[in-house]
Amino acid sequence: MAKTVRRAPAKPAKPTPAKPPPTPLVEWLAAGVGLFLVVATILLIASEAFMADPSPPQVEVRALEIRSSGPGFLVVVEARNVGGSPAAGVLVEGELERGDAPPETAEASFDFIPDHSARRGGLFFETDPRQGRLSLRAKGYSEP
């Protein structure tokens, strides 16, 4: 009697892992730009935190333009906070003096002026501010 020998099925040969293709240059560039942006953002935030100007708000007001507006005149003003802290509820007053006539005043309120920034608004007068002496000033603010 012949002996039957059972053979185990042949195992397929393990494929040799292929070497991955090299990382494209564009991918390296994108990673470098992303790393630069993250580091720059962290440095900017840290410098703002450690080198912030602790001075109080200092609001300077100037007239940018005078134009007719309906029955009166509009003085476009810029309120610039050159101080190191923000200011809220800034009240700006304009006073127009014309010879012997009583002075005419107008007010505008700015909700919020961050430090080292500016906001624009307007003051309405009944008479032409170019015909008199216009003075502008910030009257007060509150802490945000």
C-alpha cells in the first residue's frame, strides 16, 4: 500500500515591503510655512503680553472734513487713542465760537476705542464751522 502524503497548501511568499516614495518638496514647503506661522503667532502673543503699554487711555480728537448736511453742517472727526489701554463710552465735544454769538456745541459718543487705534464719527452744527473757531476735545471715558 502506498502511503498518501498530504501536503499543506503552499504559503504565498510575503511580499517585500516597497520603499515609500520620498516626500514631495511642496509638502515640505507647506509644513515649513505652517511651522513659521505657528511660531510667529506664539511670539507675537508673548511679546504683547510681556511688553504691553500699561498707560491709561489718551484720546486725541481732530476734524477730518466739514461738509453741508441737510439744514446744517457735519464735522467728521477722528478720535485716536494713543494710550496703552482701551477706552469705552468716549464722549467727544465740539465747540464753535463765532464772534459775539454764544458758542454752539455738539457731542458724539464712541462706544469703544482700543489702544493705539482710531474711530470716526460726526458732529452736527447749525452754522458753518469754517466761519468761526472750532475746538474739539474728549470729555471723558469709562473702563471697558
